[in-house]
Amino acid sequence: MTAYYILFDNHEQAVRLHGQLRMGGLGSVIAPTPRSVSVCCGVSLMISEEEIGAVRTFLSHHACVYRSVERVEQEFNPRRDAYC
Amino acid sequence: MADKNHAMWKDLGMDLDTHDLLCAALPGAFGDVFMSQKNRPEGMDYFNTVAADIHGLRPAELIAEQKKGRKVFGTFCVFVPDEVVIAADGIVTGLCGGSQFWVPDGEKVLPTNTCPLIKASLGARLGKTCPFFRIADMYVGETTCDGKKKAYEILGEDVPMHIMHLPHGKRPQDLAAWSGEIRTFIKTVEDFTGNAVTLEKLNGAIQIVNAKRRALERLYNCRKGQCVPISGRDVLLIMQIAFFDDPQRLTQVVNQLCDELEERVAKGVSVAPKDAPRILLTGTPLAVPNWKMHNIIESSGAVIVCEENCTGTRYFAHQVREDNHSLDEAVDALTDRYLNNIHCACFTPNPGRLDDIVRLAREYHVDGVIDLNLKFCTLYDTEGYLVERRLKDEGIPVLGLETDYTDNDSEQLRTRVEAFLEMIRG
């Protein structure tokens, strides 16, 4: 499954953009940043492949603060049983 | 953010390379357990945020408060009265370890046949791989089991430690003893913080913690009906965060979430199919990030609607009497709430727990109970015999399970859970 992650310098930026996107009728999920795109234990926004086009348009038309948008191939599997 | 966190962890004297391995495991595990769920409540956003930067956000807040002169008290048990610390303008943070990652460092100083919660807790401190364990100015232990008692002696060589001696009964002399322990704890906290615990401050702190208890109880009440608006996994995450988050902020966000959940119930929005077996989980606590059994049970087709354990109902059930007119009255109120109303397996006899499980099973309309014990927890393991016998007498299906923090037994556990669910479904 392809997903997109918006990365930030701090969690306040992530929470703010999450709210902005919601106000704009766009979905995002607050998520831990995947290690493949950043080495921090930080907060990012996960965007589905279906919504990324609209989200990119939103980002380009609004004053949004973020670091970058990264594409990630991932599969969430609740039966993987790999805990931390 | 990463640089800021790493600078903070370095200042705390942490082992950054080893800690980085834990950080690496979190996104995948969190994704599998939480983000794989459909139709989660929007109110989980806050808890996702806290979990996503679990070793960054709250630790930074605690350090900022320490710089203002406040003291942080790390606790390991629901018997330690948060109210006392809050009344002295201190901050409480839960410290129990719930990750296999910390166990090997714990095993360097503890027998292997110690419960994983204790091994992980010591490992997190001694291995320098958890910021909360580095930040706490004083640890507050309690004598709920032999493993903890001896482990605290080892921890006490590394960090200031206060031990509350919990009586293992609920007779009048036990209440008197626990009242004395609370008074001693007040004196310790006053001396350590330099702040007096006055009647006004203690009454205020009781109100703060009671409000948090009411919010968590409201959250649990949302799970009682046929429509289940939130998964057991999400409630578990909330409860785990409740142990270290700011209590007033947590109360606010949980109440906001409950507004949404009550609306979901009114609209019939459920996270589980109507025929999903409803499970009550009882037994040993589930410290963060121990999400294993909730994930196995719910990804096997059931929904957990109640937890009778220290990271469940025992944490919030029963209020402390408010508006006390003297410090003696306030201490009596704390004594009553904590000793009389928390039914830990460390008590003998402990009929209140059996009554609680049966009552909760009825209130939450459960189809079955899973009695879960952490390996080497003799108290809960032994009490399991009485729990299972009582539930069978009551006609409530029950499955006893034992596990630890490793992933090795997941398939075996899944097989047993699925067989249990099949039996329930008839």
C-alpha cells in the first residue's frame, strides 16, 4: 500500500496542519514518522494515496508549515505480531 | 524535532544508540496495532500525537517544569496516591515498563524468573533507555509483591526512593497502617519538594484526580452498550497515557472524546460487528507499550469492552471523598479509597476482586472473560484458580492465559483465543 507522510519540525505544526486539512474537508491521520523517511520519534501526518493529490493542492494554496512530503510503501498488518 | 529530542536525551545521560533501536520499532508496531483499525474516533488524534513522540513531548514538558523548581515523582502502582504529590506542586509520572526491549538490561541484575514488568522497569532505568526513568527526581515504590520489593532495593542504589508499605489485608489495623503510610509519604513529599501539603491544597488535588477518574469512568461507560464506539486497543492506549500525562489536560481530552463516543452510540456507530464476542480482560497490568494481548484478541474477531486490572477499572473506580474539613479527614478519605476499594491480588483474602469481575461482566454484557497473567506473577497466577472457579460457577466462559513481552508465543496465544471465541459463538 502506498501512503504519503507529511513531515514537520515539531508536533505543533503537525497538529495545526491536521486541523487545517480537516477544515478543508481532507483526511489525515496523526502518526509516528516511519523510520524509512526520518530517524526521529516524531509526529507526522499520514495521507492516503487517494487524497494526496487534493492535499498537495491544498498545501500549495494555503499558508501551511511543514518540512516535506514523503512517499512510503507500507502494509499495516494487525496479525504480524511484532511488538516493541 | 529529532535533533531537539536527541539533545534532550543526551542531556539526560541516555544510551542514544540503544534507545534508537526502540524508536525504530515503534512506528511499525503502532501502525500494525492502531492504524490498521478502521473507523477510529477522531478524538484519538491527541493520543496518536502523544504516542508518536512518546519519548519527546511529555519528557520535554517535565524537564521544563523541573527548571521552574518542580519535582517529578515516578510511580509503579495504583496504590500510590497522586493527590499527595499534586498537593505539594509535584508531578507524577508512571514508570512501569511494558516492552521486551528493556527486559535484558533488567535480567542483568534480576533473576530470569521475575515478571517482565519488573525486569523491564529496572532495565529501562539501568540501561538508560527511557527518558521518564531519567527525569524522575524520586521514585515511589510499594510492597505489592516480593519481586518489586527486592527490585526497589536495587533501584534505590541508583535513584532516591520512597517505599510505601502496603498492608496485605483490609482489617481495621491494616487501614490504620495504610493511613500511617500516607502520612509518612506526605512528610517525604513535603521535605523533597519544600512545599507544605495543606488541607486546601490536598482538597484541590483530590478534586483534580477525581475529575480524571470521572472522565475515565465515562469513557468506560461508553463501552457498556451493544454499540461499541471505541476499540479496546484505543482505550488501552488512553489508559497507558493517563499514567504519565498532565491530569487536567487528560481529563479535558478524554471528556472531549467521550462527547464524540456518546454521539457515536446515539448514531449506532460501532467499531465491531454486532456479533463480535464481547470480552472482559482481567489480571495483571498492561504497561505501555504492551499492546500484545489486546491486539491478538481484537484481531481475532472479538472486541474488548472492559479491563479489570490496574491499567483498567482499578485505576479510576471510586472517588476520594472531597471537601474534607481537616488533614486527618483527607488522609482518612485517601486511605478508604485506596485500601478499601482497590482489589489487588496482593490482598488475602481478596473476594472483592472476584465480585468486581462478575459485576463488571454483567454490566458490560460480556460473552467471556480472559484472565491474563504475566509470567512469574505468582499472586495473579494463583488467584487465577479462584477467578476461574467463580466465573464457571456464575456460568461465564473464561480462558486463563499466561504470557510475557516477547513475540514468540503470539501464534500459540492466537490459536487459544480463536478456539475460545469459537466456543463462545457456539
